[in-house]
Amino acid sequence: MAYPNGVNDFWRDGRDHSFRDIADLEPNIDDIEFISVLIAHFINHEHVDPHRVYVTGISNGGIMTMRIGGDCSDYGEHSEEYLPDLPAYTPCSYLADEWAG
């Protein structure tokens, strides 16, 4: 089991984080790449079955879980989101694409 954390305690989940009253001082962080590399490491070096990768998250992690399900299709089929916080004023194109499909 792995419990990764986003830099500065939040995931870059595709939303504008200005509602948090914080500035993203490191805008070039690619959390999708980080999660993909982490999963690949466990598959390649820790003998994890790629068909048994499960992703879950709460709140900001719930939105990140949805993004992993959309952007990392190799790993997102076993995902569950809990209490994803998606303010109505925050656009998320990857969710719109997922719901439309």
C-alpha cells in the first residue's frame, strides 16, 4: 500500500486552487506524472499486479482520484472517490469529458 501526498499538502487536480487562498508557488508540478511513475515503480520493482491497482481519495484526493481515472486509464478502472470537493464555480474539463462519454 502507498499513501502519497501532494506537494504543499494538496494535489494539482486540474482545478484553479485560488479558492484555497493560497498561491501555487510551484505551478510546474505534475502530480499525474508522479502518480504514474509511482505506480510503475510498484509494478516493475515490487511485483504488483497491474490489474490490481486501486486508487482512492477523500476531498482533494477524491478529485485527484477522478483525474487519475481519466488521465491514467491503465490504472483508473479500480477507483473510488469519497467526498470530492468540487465547488460549482470551479471548471473541470476532465470531469465534463468523463460524464459526457
